[in-house]
Amino acid sequence: MNILLVEDDAMLAAAIRERARQEGLALDHAGDADGARLALIDNAYSVILLDLGLPGESGLALLRSLRAAYNATPVIVLTARAQMSERIAGLDAGADDYLVKPFEFSELWARMRAVTRRSEGKTVPTLTCRNVTLDVARQAVTCDGRPVTLSAYEYRTLLAFMERPGHVIARHHLQNLIYGAHGDVESNTIAVFIHQLRRKLGEDIIETVHGQGYRLGKDLA
């Protein structure tokens, strides 16, 4: 089991990491939402342990954004917030389970086993536009049936268009979809990603709508 712990309490994080090591479990730790997103770019996790009270972007906001991006990794919320309304908010945002601090490690491991068993039956969509297919669960793209290697940001760019066939996406909105609302992006970065997608998937994959933005090619939408 490969675990991502998103927790800003260093002492608690160290304790969970040590217990995971004793159990023979692999665990990565992120102290905030940005760190979690970086970890998720390069790793597939069996379960995410998520604190709600993170510095900066809240754990609840991070959870909503993961589910909006079709990330179906099981999430167990770990929080000191015991109110029923908080539990409901976490579950409504896409959490698979909820554990109030303080907790017994044996219960945490049992809940991790339970949510990973349940997740085996979950499905997430495959998006197809003409000869291009995007497997959201595997974050894999094929063109004419052949695998295409994309960088993380090229993949996010393509996903943004394939989720919105026929819709024009303004540059600033596309930037937010790829980097998040707080991303600091150079002026030509989006154009570079689109150029790379055209090179790898065909010049007509993304159409420039002058003065408005970009959209999936008309005959693909």
C-alpha cells in the first residue's frame, strides 16, 4: 500500500510515518495542498490521508479539486473537527471516510484497508474525441491506438479541452485549470503546451479562436 499523508502537524506526521514504516507501508508526506499536488503528479497512491486544516488552501478545497479532475484515489479525512456538519462537508466533497483526531493507529489501518477494497469497484470516465482517447484513471493518452507520452502540464491542458468539447476557453481560465488560481505562469507557457499537443496529436487537435482563446478542434468536439 502506497500512502500520501497531507498533514501540517509535523509531530503527528512523524508519528504516522514511523507507524507506517513499522507496518511495512510506503508513505509520502506533504505539508500543504501544493506539496500534495506535486506528489500526485509523479505518483499513484493507494490512499490519501488528508487533514482539513492545512495552511493556505484548505484540505476540503484540495479534495474538491481532486474529484473535479477525476482523481478517484480513496481519501480518508483526518481532522480535529468533530462537528457533524464538518463530516458531512467532507463526505459531500468526495471523501471516502472520516476519522477524528486523536485516533488509534489500528483503526486508521483498518479504515485504509476498507476504503482501498471498496475503491476496486469504482470507475472513472474515458474521454474520446475522434482518434484521441484519454484514460482518466490511468492518466494515459492514445492517438490512433498508439500511446502518446505527455508531460503533466500537457496532460492537464488536453484534459481541460476534452472535458469541454466545443467550448472556447480563454487563456486566463485555461491557466487556472492547469495551474490553479494561484499559479505564477509566464505569458507564453500556455502557447507552448498547445504547440506540443499539436505536434504530438495533430495540428487540428486544438483550434485558436482569435481574440477569445482556444477550443478543441471543431471536427473533434
